[in-house]
Amino acid sequence: MINYNGKIFKPKVNTDNGETSHETVFIYKQTGNILTSEYSGGKIKYGHLIGLVDAKGNIDMRYHQVKSNGEIMTGICKSKPETLRNGKIRLHESWEWTSGDKSKGKSILEEQ
């Protein structure tokens, strides 16, 4: 299992209906297979996620965030890790809003 504890991620790619950007910073914490993160930056004033990490490092998570305009958004996300040549992790994410327009999207985050 990949241990994400203490790792920092930033989005590299996101679909147009997403809220994260290159300004958003995710700080991951992990205990056992339970993953949490606080994040902020760009259009996001504050966000939090909680998820479970499986034996292959895949993450099944739920998130909620407050946008800079004060709107609360919620969603679900599944992330698949890729280990880069430099040893850093790239996360390939498929997500879906559970609030707002309930649209789906894809994003890529990279370890800093």
C-alpha cells in the first residue's frame, strides 16, 4: 500500500466543471488505510476530504469544500496512482459532484 502521509499534491489538469486549479494545494495525512486532506487555493476557500486507500494505493474518497463565493460543494472521487520516474506520485482522478449540477469530471494531481 502507498502511504500518502505528509505528501503535498497540486492539480496539473482538470475538466472545465472542476473547481481546483494549479493554485490549489492538498496536504495529505494517512493513518492505516484512512486518508484525509485539507486543501485550499484558487476558487476554494477551504476543503476537506476523507477516503480509504486500498492495497494498490487507489483512493475512494468523499469531499466537501467552501468556494470563495461562500457556496458549499460536495462530491465523490476515485484516484489511481502512477509512480513517476522521479519517485513522485501522479493521481488520475475521476470525480462527480453530489451537489450543484451533479456533473462528472477528471483531473490529474501531482506530488510536489
